[in-house]
Amino acid sequence: MENLQGKRRRKEITGIIAGIAVLILSFYFLGINLHFFRMTPEDLGKYLDVKWIILLHIAGGAVALITGPFQFWDRLRLRNKQLHRRLGWAYCAGVFVSSSCAIWLSATTAFQVNWAYAFSLHVWIGVWILSSHIALMAAIKKKFVLHKEWMWRSYIATLAFVVSATLLKLPVVQQLGTFAEIGPSFFWLGWAVPMFLYEVSRSYKARK
């Protein structure tokens, strides 16, 4: 019994550390994009004509990024279900706003880079919206095991842009080529690889 409690405690601590790390990365990513809110032509660049779209995209994404980790905190879910639900609705609202804006951006400004970049964004947005929708419907139907699985997939998609954009800022990555040349590959990497690793983890746990 003590050993089981110890494992649960270690699992919770590991989860908290991972959640804090994700939040730090998210705040870093949001911080480097705050310049858009100055709304000057220099800061907005190619987004000048769609400034409200990009600002809503960032704001909605910020809500989803920050509320997401709390959805996986079992202690919060068990002790305060009402707060868990409210944060869940806030997460869904953030995804809805940000993904809706992302559809517009991927169909307009993304093509200024190239079609491969625009296509990679279209696929990512589709995965993001669909996984979030399935997670929400599962919660409404009280299929909570299924809900948790799809919430993981949804949040992996939420983090994809952060992961890709952060990697693309690394000097060693930038040496590989221009943004137009390597950007699409890294945006595929941002969600496809983590999603695959999640499925491998699920399969491994199912075998135990």
C-alpha cells in the first residue's frame, strides 16, 4: 500500500514539474509575440491587414495554453470539479477563437511563405479542431476515459505551434535553411511526432 502511494506521489510530482515546464515554455512563447499588441506597421509586418485576426489568434491561444495543463491535474479535478469544468470551458473557448483565426491566417498570409507552409498549417488546424471537439463531446456524454485521451491529443495540437516556433528560433536549426525551406517540416514535426509518442505510450501502458 505504501509503495502504491509512493508511486502515485511520484507520478503527481512528475506531472506538476512537467506542467510547470510547459507553462514556462508557453509564457516564453507568448512573451516574444507581445510585440504584435503594439499594433505598429513594423511590429505587425505581413499581418497589418489582418491585425485583429492575429491578435485574437494569440489571445485565444494564450487562454488554451495556460488553462490546458490544469485539465490533467487529477487532484484539482477530484477536489474541485466545478473549477475543472470552468477551466475546461475556458480551454475550449480559447481553442475555438484561436483556431478560427488560424483558419483565416492559413488561407491568407501563410501563402506568402509558400503552399507547403500553408498546407502544413491547414492540416494542423484540422487536427486541433477535431481532437478538441471529440474531447468536448466525450465530456458532455460523460465518457471521461475517452475525454481524457482526446484532451491529451488536443493539448498536443495546442502546443504544436509553440514547439515548432521555439525550435525554429534555435541557431542550429536556422542553419538548416530559410524559414520557407524548413518551416513546413518543423510544423509537421511539432504535432505529428508528439502525437505518435503519445500513442506509443498508450500502447505500452495497455500491455501492462
